[in-house]
Amino acid sequence: MVEFGKKLKERQIQEWQGYYINYKLMKKKVKQFTQQLGAGAQDRRHVLKEFSRMLDNQIEKIVLFLLEQQGLLASRLAKLGEQQAELLREPEIAQMSELREAYRDVGRDLLKLLYFVEMNAIGLRKILKKFDKRFGYRFTDYYVTSRANHPYSQLQQVFKHVGFGAVVGAVTRNLADLQDRQGSYLSIYDQPSIAFQDPVIDSIRAAVDRLTHSTNFLHFLGQHALIMQDELPMPSDEPVDEQRYHFASLMLNLANTFLYMVNTYIIVPTADNYSLSLGAAATVCGIVIGAMAVAQVFSSVYFSAWSNRSYFRPLVFSSIVLFLGNVLYALAYDLDSIAVLLIGRLLCGFGSARAVNRRYISDCVPNRIRMQASAGFVSASALGMACGPALAGLLQTNFKISKLTFNEDTLPGWVMAVAWLFYLVWLWISFVEPAPLPEAKPVPQEEDAARLENGELEKALVQPLLLSSKEKDEDEDGDDDVDGSEEANEESHLAAASIGSAYRLLTPSVKVQLLIYFMLKYAMEILLSESSVITTYYFNWSTSTVAIFLACLGLTVLPVNIVIGSYISNMFEDRQILLASEIMVCIGIVLSFHVTHTYSIPQYVFSALITFVSAEVLEGVNLSLLSRVMSSRLARGTYNGGLLSTEAGTLARVVADATITLAGYFGQKHLLNITLLPSLVICVVSIMATCFTYNTLY
């Protein structure tokens, strides 16, 4: 993992290097201020004033350069406008083509300028985060609020691309006017809903969206996967290595995700009846459903480690184990064994290859389509969640072939076994193992000699004796402050090598986001897993009715994400949506309690809908914020951010399903309230924790 400051320097546009934020200088100043405060040489107010002044100077340098470059682009556009006016009087095809290309050249230079602004905006956010972490002071809120809302704000030029709109509009309008309109005299202003298509304009729009954190449905949905994107943008002319990408292999990973979610939820409407038919209590359905999650806690780790070496072999192993697990689940009825039933579900959990599916998208899908692939991963999961119960509702039949029974309890197992068998054949025929990543090149001996000559060996021997252990700690973004030069300790930038090292990288903000993820998965699992028992007890619903109810809940996922991703997330900050959706989940849980003499269907359905939809909204913004506050060292490797979130969510499902079974000892009359109480407590705690870390979520 390359240190952020070094990566920032490598991706700078060479001829503009002197106009970027001096990240290296600012980082060293943060370190100096920390040491001075610790020694009592400076007071806090002086440090805040001095650091604010330095930031103002850095931003002013950036903004004045931006204005200069915008002026140059405006001059070029004015000259091109004069040429265009002359050509319109006497049009010539060759000259019109040259003029179009000249406008595209302006667009490409504008794209470079937007890239320059984006790099500086990221560097500025990084240094503000570093300052807040070192000083424990809510400096960012003060600085951004005071500068951004001032009538002479220079910060708005960096964060809100003020002034770029006119240049973008001029390039877009003139390029559109120079196209063959086939007799139409309409301009882009007459039909604003129809976007003008040109590769340069598309790239500019994408850069503006990134700069303003503007989101759309695909982007918002893709955030649910917590598949890390490169924090720094790539230059538009930078080549993209696509040797590891194979479309059919990506589809196979998405199909694996879909089938696994179908496999998880297809038994939910019938698990209580299956348990009763084998002589167990209906609430044992909690253990039956949760057994898959228990095994997944362990399988996620070994599958993630296995995917360091191969993607094909773990997917084959996953398919075989899931086939065997479903066969055992189906055979448990004729064997009259609850143990075989649980072993079958455990095997299904051991076959969970979601970690492999995530890693394939993260490591093998090019940046240009990674967000779409991430959205596909989440969509496949959502559709699987909806299709599972719906399929169970269709399997309402009862017949025997030889000694094997096929009914609503066993058919989910048989159907999924056949599905995994077909998937295994498709996998064997179509999957292409990605080319291995190139090994890191060793440092040439000449460079080693040069570094020794420059006295770096002496610095390395002396520095550790001068710095305290606290000063040696690397920052949450992977930067190491113990650097006489910009080069940091290489180990501090490598991926986490164990669960312990990954845990040590978790800041309070990350821990709170993982707690929120645990809470929402716990609340959703309680709602889904006990739905069959609760609705049978209170409303006497049939298996088909429960299946339709669960399928309808699952079908809300994509429409809700369309609304949130396309509109709400562009109107409010992620942290505002996060807190509001947590409160809505809490309201949904409170409304679900049985406190009156009767418990009605409208109360149950309405409260369940509020809880489920709010949890879905919460998941998107929660994982979006988690990817922002999480260390870059958790972007790749075995113990990555995706694995940690998967473990948190899976653990929540295990605890929730265990809660249902334990609550069953108090009788079905008290099951609803007893299982909702922990959900309410965890939700309230997560809201309090969010308020505590609210100012760090930017």
C-alpha cells in the first residue's frame, strides 16, 4: 500500500506541481504542533490560528491558479467562438471537423483542471482529518463552516467547483451545435433532459460528480458492497490493466451471490413447520436459520485467504459443499433427524463464498466498471432475498418418489441442490482464472547505495530513539508520521496480516459504523427469521402468505435505493441520513411491540415495513461512511473492510437467531417482545454512539 502523500505526488500533473496543496509540509506541521503542545511550548489557540493561516495560504495558492487557468480556457473558447461564427457563414466540412476537435481539446484541458481540483480537495480533507485525529479538536467543522459560508469564500472554489459550470456549458453547447442535427434547430437548453453524448463531455460530467460527491442509483447501490475504490482519481489518459477481468467470470460471481441469498432465505417461511415435524419446538427455527450464519463466520475468513491464490477453486469447493448441505437438509425429513437438518445448514454456511465474490470485484474488475459491478453484487443479493421466500411459496406440493418425500419442507433443499449442481457445471465450463498479480520489484542496489550515501541509514538508527511510541503510530489512512523523508515505514502501508492487526486499525468512527451495521443486520434478522412463527401465532397465516410478505419486503430494496441514491443523498449529507434512518429504525422497533390487548395485522405490517426500509437506507449510508473513515490498509488483502463488515453482519445474524431460540423457552406469547427488546437497546446505543462521533463522519 503506497503512502498517501507519495501517491498524491506521483499522480500530480507534472507542469502544475508547484500549485498543489503541500501535503508533505502540512503533515510535518501537524506533527510539529503535536510535539510543541506536548512540551508546553505552544498554547492550543495559537496552534489553531497558525494552522488555519497555513491552510488559507495553501487554498489561496490553489484558487488563484484555478482562476488563471479558467481565464486561459475562456480566452480559447472566445477565439473558437469567432472561428465558429465565420464558419457558419461559409460552412466547410473539414474546418468544422477541426473546430470540433479544438473544442474537445479545450474539454480535455478542462478535465485536467477538474482532476487538479479533485486531487487538492482529497488532500485537504486528508490533512483536516489528520489534524482532528492528533488534536482531538473539532477543527474541521469550524474551518469548513467559517470559510465555506463566507461571502469571499475561496474554499467553495475547491469543494464546489465554482466557475467551472460556465466553461463546461460553453464546451457542451458548442460541441452540440457543431454536430449534424439532421434539420433540427433545438439546442441543449431546449431539451435539457436529453444529455449530449460525447466521450469528453461524459468524462467531464463524471469528474464533476466525483468532486461534488453527487450520487446516482448505481453509485449508492454499489456502496452497499463496501468494495473499496481508489481514493485518488486516475488521470484520464492513464492506461487501465484489464488482463485480470473476464465478463463471464464476473457473471458467475454474481450468480453465486444470488443463489447463496436464495439459499439463505428460501427456508425462512417453512423452518418452523420443519422443526415441528421433526419433534422440535417451532422456535428452534432460529437455530436452523442461524446455523448457516454460524458457519459463515468461519468460512468468510478462509475463503478470503484462499482468494489470495485462486478464485476458481474456492468457488468450486463452495458449490460442492452447498450441494451436499442442501441434500442433507432435504433428507432430514425422511431420516427424522434434527441433527442432519442442522448439519445440512452448517454445510451451506461453510460454502459461503461471498468473500470471494467481493474480492473478485475488488481485485479483477477495472475501475471504470467497478461501481456497476458492486451495484450488481448488491442487486443480486437483494433479488436473492426476495426470490428465496417467493420460491418457497410456490413449492406447495406433497408427493413421494421411492422412499424420498417431496413437500414444502424438503423441496427447498432439493431445488437448491439441483441449482448448485447446474451452477457447478456452468462454472467448470466458463470461468477463467485471472492472471496473477505481478510481484513487487526489488529496489535496485544502486538506489540502496544512494540512500546510504545520503545518510538515511544514520537517520534510521537515530530516529526511533528520539520518538515516543505514541508518535510512531500510523494514521488511520495508512500514513506514518515517523518519517524524516516522505518515505514511511513500508510495513505501515501493507494490508492487515491478521484479525488483530485489522482490529488495531479501527478508529472510534470505524467501530461505531461497524456497531451500526451489526444493529441493522440484527434488527432485520429478528424481523425476517421470526416472521413465520409470529404471524402463525397472532394471525394464523399460511406458508404462502408468509412467503408473499417476505418477498414483498425484499422487493422494496431496489426502489428504496433508487429514491435515496438519486435524490435524498444529493440533498442531505450522509451523516444526516445515517442519524435519521437510525431513528426511523428505532421507531419501527418501538411500533412492533405488543403492548395492547390485541395485536393487529396493520400494526405488524406497518412497523415491519418501517424497520426493514429504514434499515436498507441505513445500510447504504453506513457502508458509504465506513469506506471513507476506514484505513486504506483495509482496502485489500485477506482481512479487508469487506470481510470485517461481513463478519459484523454475520455475527449479528447468529446472535439474532440464537435470541429467537432462547426466547422460545418463555413461550410464543412473549416471543415478540423479548426478541425486540435487545434490538431496541442496541439501536439506542448506536444512536448515542453516532452522536458522539458525528463530527468525525465527513
